[in-house]
Amino acid sequence: MVIEYIRYRLPQERSDGFEAAYERAADALRAAPQCVDYELSRCLDDPTCYLLRITWTSVDEHLDGFRRGPVFGRFFAAIKPYVEDIEEMRHYAPTPVSGPGGAAPPTLYEWAGGTDAIMKLCAAFYRLVRADDLLAPMFARMDPDHARYVAVWLVEVFGGPAAYTAKRGGYRHMLGQHVGKAISEARRRRWVNLMMDAADEVGLPDDPEFRAAFASYLEWGTRLAVRNSQPDADPIRQAPAPRWGWGVAPPYPG
């Protein structure tokens, strides 16, 4: 993805109607498959300045896909009176320098109790798995460190250190654990149920907000695993490990 910044400076006599014009133009952005999101901000220190941020899927998709596409005409017609007020219009790529600040809400990883809590969760879960008639056969040859590896994955997914990507191969390696396994819906549901039982057993937070986010990841992750495990599956081979938040499901392409 790439971020476009457009900086405007409007004389007071031209500012009337500017935000309304971009509200009309936003209809085209909402309809454009190349646009991820957008935001128009007004400077508090100098109210004549506006900054528009648009996230595009790529530079080419913006310049060729959007600008030559069917909705660009609507977009440009709405903002055309203000084109002469543009001071800057450029594309930017994010850098690795990013992260939450002190006022940000805690991650799911922090709320759960950190690495120790997630390690205990996975140890309890796989003890339940080994005693379960439906799941035990799938894990009969389980690596002795399997529970720890899954815990490292969950630590990263829930916002903790990205050790699974750094040391275990990230999404691609996790995908390899499921390809060709033909996981059934019955086994998926049992996996989810036992993980929720393990969360109760080890005392993970039981507030509705955390449990809703926790359960949503289990549903999303296991359904993706079932789909990727089928004999005719053609899964995505390269993707980042998901970073799960409070009610946020990352949109994987495809």
C-alpha cells in the first residue's frame, strides 16, 4: 500500500464549501477498489491549511486504475474548483518506524497477561487435546515443543513480540502446518471449544471485550486453516502474520 498526501492552502474567501466538496468526492473514493481509506484534516494552527490523506493499494492502481477508471470523473468534478490551491501532492511509503504511543489502549497480548499467560494457555490446551478422542489422532506425532511454538504465534498475533516471524518463518511456516491436512469442520469446532476451555482453566481475562476479540481470532484463524487444508485449496503463500486487535479482522487478499 502507498499513502498519498495532498496539502491545500485556501484563502478564507475560498474555504466555504471545501469540506462539502470533498464529502461529495468521497463517494467516488468509497466506490473505488483502489482506495483503502481516506481522511481530510484541517490545521488548527493555520485554518487555511488542509491535509488530505488517501491510502491506495499501489501507485499504479492510483494513477492508472483510479484516474483512468469509471469513478474518477465524479471525484475530479467535485474537487476541481480547488485544484489551484494544492501546495503538495505526493506518494509516501510507510517505514518500519511506527507503533502505539502511551495513550493507546493495551494490546490483547498485554491484556491477556503477556507471554507467560499465553504459554500457560497453550500448555493447558494441548493437554486437553491429547485427551480428546476427536483431536488426539491429529496430534499423535506432535513435536514436543509444538505447544510453545503455537504460543509464540499467538503472542505475535495478539500484539506481542514478533518472534514467530523472526525465528519460525511467519505466516508461510504456519500455512505449511495446515496444507494437505483436510481438517474437518467437526475438528475445527472442537479445537475452538477446547481453546476456550483452556482459557477458562488458566484464568485468562473473562471480560466480554477481551473474550469477544479472543473468540473472533479463533473463529477467523481456524476457518482459514480449514479452507487452506483442503486437497483442492490454492492458499495465499505470502502474507504477514495477522496482528489482532479489539474487534479488527485483517483483510487477507483473496
